[in-house]
Amino acid sequence: MCEDLKNRYSCLGAVRVLFPFGFDPVYTQYRSFIEMELLGDDVPATVQTTPSDVPLPSTKGKPRLETILERGTLRVGYFKDHLPFAFTNAHTKLVGLDIGFWVRFGVRFGVRHEY
């Protein structure tokens, strides 16, 4: 049994030493994300770098969509640099799956965006 255990450690050590030669140890797949652009037209949006202190007006039982349409602005919160949902690309634009969804929503209903 002792001999078998030594062989296991030897194999594990050999794999650790030889692994970098067989595979590139630098992960580069993130580049496909940081080069990402939104699909469709580029729409103007306001991107806040700090949370807004301006409270949203009370809706008092009014449907949320009706309030957004009256205000003409869709205010969306997001977690900063949360791949693939919301992040800043290589061109310093806010992109991601969630951002793309809300852009399409805003275009569909004709409202401006605030992030």
C-alpha cells in the first residue's frame, strides 16, 4: 500500500510539472466579453458612476410600466462588472446580457435609459 501511495504522489507531481507545457496557463477567453458590443442601434443612455440620491416618485398603486412611460425614463440598477450580465467593455461602454435586454425594452417603449 505504501508503494501505491508513492506512485500516486509521483504521478500528481509529474502532472503539476508538465501541465503548463501542454496547456497555455494564461486565460484569454475573457477577451470575447470585453470586446462585446450591444446588438442593434446604439441608444443614448446616462450611466451613473455612483448610486443616485434622487428617490423615485411614489407610484401609489399605479402600474410600474405606466409610471415609466409618463416619466419617459427607465432607471435600471446593475452590479458593476458582473460578467456576462453588466460590465464595461474595452471601449468603456456599458454592455452585457441585462443591459441588452433593457436597451431593447427602452427602444420598444420609447423611453430614455439611466443606469
